[in-house]
Amino acid sequence: MSYLETERQKLYEKVESTLYAMTAQGYDTVDAFDKLAATPKTLDDLMAFAETLPSLPMMADWPYEEPSDWEDILASLENPPKKKYIALEEAQKRVRMGFLSSVCGCILGKPLEVNPTYAELKEAFSAVGAWPLSDYVPVAALEKLGRRHSSWVKTCRENIAYAAEDDDINYSVMGMLNLEENGLDFTQVQLARLWALHLPPHYCWGPEREILVRIAPNNPGNAVYASSWPDFLNPGSELCGAMIRGDAYGFACPGDPLKAASLAWRDAAMTHRKNGVYGAMFAAAAIAASFTAENPEEVFTAALACIPPKSRFHERVSRGLDVVRASKSYEEAYETIHTELIDFCHCQVYQESATLINTLWYAKDIGDGIAKQVMQGNDTDSYGCTSGSILGCYFGEGKLEERWLAPFNDEISLGMAEAPEHRLSVLADRMAKLPALTL
């Protein structure tokens, strides 16, 4: 196949994937699929057809309401959470612990980022005497599992010498840099310029890469961005990429989940739409609520109160909360969540959000919590990371055993063009300054 033929096929598949994604979002795509089938398979004709897709109507009987603008989102909320007080010094300690715990959770999950299930992990780890998970992943368990992520060389128990680079950690640091440089009133153009300066496109996936390659042709100092870009040929606009970018906004807003959600919304809307954005808002709000919540239920009811109540996200994640609330054990809750949301696993937001609830509900401390999150499988490093942020801010200092941090030798590697720090402790101290922006 020639290069031109390859590009035609890739474009056709992207248009088709975009239509499938729009169908899941409630757009009436029946006629559009017929028109695509009749469209000549040339680049010009396919692009012309793709340009018509953002104007497709919604299905007449679509039962959900999923606003995109912040003012409309805010107007849809029935009882948005109020800010709760926490002293700056205490908030800073919890942010430091949240960030360090997120790094531990990420590295714990990285070798297993191959979409495993709880049952698969239990069988493999039990065979080598490492179940339930309580330490970094041993090579022997990967051999029993029969598959592994390419990062295993740097992230298995026997090999860890530093905190290896990962997109989840990159995004937390990018959020920190954004708030440091641009403040709470940052714009998406400012954020786009930071991305152009720091993020290599091939260290991003899905919508992040899709948007970044449109930003990249310009020099970082004058990078351009258009708010319409996420609506054009962006089939992954509801995947979890924006959700794993919300940590710094939660860290910056201790006790104020609605403010955290608003910051995460602005960041997420640069690349995502609808429930892809709501996932980011939910994660940031949960982190913010974790500073002051008296119990796990309070964390997630506050986070859900920031989400449009007639959205698919609210419906499905509320069901996850109900399941955890009614279950007699962590395992029972996982089985119900996974069974009911089995179609939404790796890189998707509904099942992953429900497993975050299950994790915090049953976690004894931070280390136990990140292990419980990773044991639930799916996108193990991303949600190991997000759970670490929530757990660290919820439990605070003294609830993460030093053995989780010791293998890193206080060194972190970032997959960024200009890494701001190389010492993990210094980066954590820098992250811990974020609450001063709001307290």
C-alpha cells in the first residue's frame, strides 16, 4: 500500500471512529454512516465530510443532558458542595503526601498496564505467593500473567532505581506548572503554549496527542489553539486522558471541590468533551474533598455533586457508589462494578471512577489503598496514580510506609522536554505550595 493510500485509509477509519463515538454521545448518526459509505475515499472528500460532523443533531429521544460550558454546567447542579476550611500548613502536608502517593501508585501499576482483570491478577500473583498485592510487582508474577507493559524493565520490584517517567505524572507536573506560571485564571491558549514547550506528542495518547499535533507546528511562544478543535475528528474525546490531568487542580483547592472542578473543566475542555470532561472534574473534586472529608462517602458525594445530574457519568458513577455502599466487601463491590460496567474498562471513565470509590471505602492506609486500586485492573497505572492523590490527601502524613518511597532513591524521571525537577522530594515540596493559591 502506498503512503497516500495508507493516509486515505487512516483518515477513513478516524472519521468512522468519530461517528461511533458521537453515537455513544447521543448524536443522530444513522444518515451520516450512510453518507460516509457513499463518500469517495479521497482525502479531500473525506475531510469535507468530516467537517459536517460537528453540526449533527442529537437523537430526538436522548434522555441525558450534558452541558459543555461552565456556566451551563454550574446551572445544572442541584446542590453544589460548599468550601470547607483547612489550615494552609496542614493542606500543604497533605498535598505533599498526595503527590508522593500518586507516584507510588503509578509505578505500582505500570508493569500491569495491559488491561488485566482482578481474576487474572489474583491467579498470577497467587501462583508466586504475592497475593494480595502489598508491594511493587515482581517479575515472576508478570511471567505468570503472560503479558506485561513495556515499562516493566524499570518498574518491577527487582529493577526499580528511580520513579520512572509516565504520562500520568507528567500531567500532574504540567498542571503545577500551569498554575505556577498562569495562575487560577489561566486560559486554554496559555495551556496550549505550555504543552507545546514541554510535552512531546509521542508521550501523549488519544485526544492529547490529537490536539498537540495541531498545536506543535507553531513555536511554543506563539502557539495557537481553537476551542472548536476537540469537536473535529477526535474520537477519544470521552476517554480518561483529561481525568488523569486533574490532580494539581485538586491539590490547589483543598476543601473546595467545586473550585477544583472548575479548574479541571478548563484544562479538560482543551481536548475532551462531555463525560471526558466530567471525569476530570470528578477526579479533581474528589481530591479537593479528600482534605476535609470525614469519610469516603463524603468525598465522592461531594465530587458527584459537581457533575451535571442528568449526565451518563453521574448516572453510572452514582450506581457505582450505591454498589460500594451496599456491598459487604471490596471484592463483592468490584465484581458487581466490573460486571455492570464491563464495556467500560481500560482508559474509560465510568468503571474506573467506581473502582476509585471502592478503593477509598476499604483502604486501611495509603499503601493498602494503592494496592487495592491496582488489583482491580483496567488502567492500572493511571488510576493507581489518581487513587494515590486521593488517598494521600485523605489519610495525610504518616499513612504511607517509607518502603514505598525508598526504591526511588529520591529521583524522578519525567517524560517532558524540560523537566522542572529531578529530585522527587523537591518536586513534592514544590507541589505542596499550590494550596497557597486559594487559602
